[in-house]
Amino acid sequence: MAKRIDPTSETRARWPRRRPVARVRRILIVDDHPLTRHGMAQMIGLQKDLFVCGQASDADQAMAAMRSRRPDLVTVDLSLPGRHGLELIKDLRSLYPDVRILVVSMHDEELHAAHALRAGAHGFLMKMEGGEKLVRAIRLVLDGKTYVSDAVSAKAIDVFSGKRRRAEDPPTSALTDREFEIFQFIGQGLTTRELGARLRLSPKTIETHRLHIREKLRLNSGPALIQYAVRWTGVQELL
């Protein structure tokens, strides 16, 4: 009686087992500077496991791209026209809780990282760090980790261990995310009415936030707050 041959086992013996194909992760870039978006897209595009599925210049474009492109990770700049980057981060976390968020910003990490992470971001990278650190940060955040610089990480450890007092932090660290956002807009010259229109808040609510900001920064008048905010904003633009 002829021996029965299993065609499945014969095929397995003839053809080597294929390695599983690595999943390509989709990245959405949100930044209002075209050259920055282009440079980031080029660097990310060199990676076999990463793919830039879309780009956006403001929060509204970003939310539209989220619905059509379905990225795994979004890079967000904090300085966006219209809605601030912190507001976009909160919207993303609310509507797309599984999407990972990495802030890529020109602003000083020690001043802005805590606010970004509280808003829901999973990492913070300064633009000056370059392409290799960008790719490393993206991969770490995609793997479920939080990415910040060694300096900020060490600072956080010192605070929790008691080596560094919170009193040594800059005064703006005492502001809530919303207060910090309004403070930055005040530094850009926006009035109460303009702030209300941009943030969809009543003038009374804006004035209440301004009062709380003054109290936390120990400023005794509205003009003093404006002067402080403008000066602070000017320093940030030089960094």
C-alpha cells in the first residue's frame, strides 16, 4: 500500500518559514511650519517601521486627519494658530484615548513638559534635539513608555526624593494648564475679548483666570501681569 503523503508537511519542508512582517506604525505630524513638517517627515520616512500618514498645520486640520488617517502616534507642536497645542492634546486624549502623543516643540522643556504631560501627552522633545532623538522618542512612546530628556527626568526624581524643593521651580509651574495657556496668549498681546473668542470662554471666565494667574505670580495689577507675560514670552522666543 502506497504511503500517503501529507501535502501540507511537504510544502512546509520545501519552503522555509517566512518571518512575520513587522507592523508599520502610522505617524501624523502637526506643526505650523512647513519646513519643520517636511524635515520630520523625511527623517521618519527613512525608517522601515514608521510611516507618515498625514500632516496638519493647526488643530482643526489635525482633528480632520485623525478621522481619515487613523494614526498610531501624533507629534504635536505647542505653538499652533487658533487652538493651542495643549487644547489639541486634551481633545486627542478625549476622543482617541489609544493614540500616543509626542510633543515636539521649540519651547523650553523644563517650563512646558509638565503642562504637556498633564494635558495627556506621552512625551516631550525639543526640536533642537535632531532626527535621531526624534525617531528614538517616537519608538519609545509607541512602546508605551514616556519620553522626556535626561535633565527633566532627573529633575522629577529629585522632586519626589526631596533633593529638590518645588519652590525652586519657575513661578509659572504653579499655573494650571488653562492658566498657563492664557498666560502665554496674554504675552502675545491678546485682550480679554480676543482670549474669550479664541478659547470659547466668556469674558468673565477669562477675567477670573487672569486674577488667579496674578495671585499665583504675585502680581498686584493687570498691567503688571501684561508686562510680566510679554517679557516672559520674549525670553522664550530667544531660547
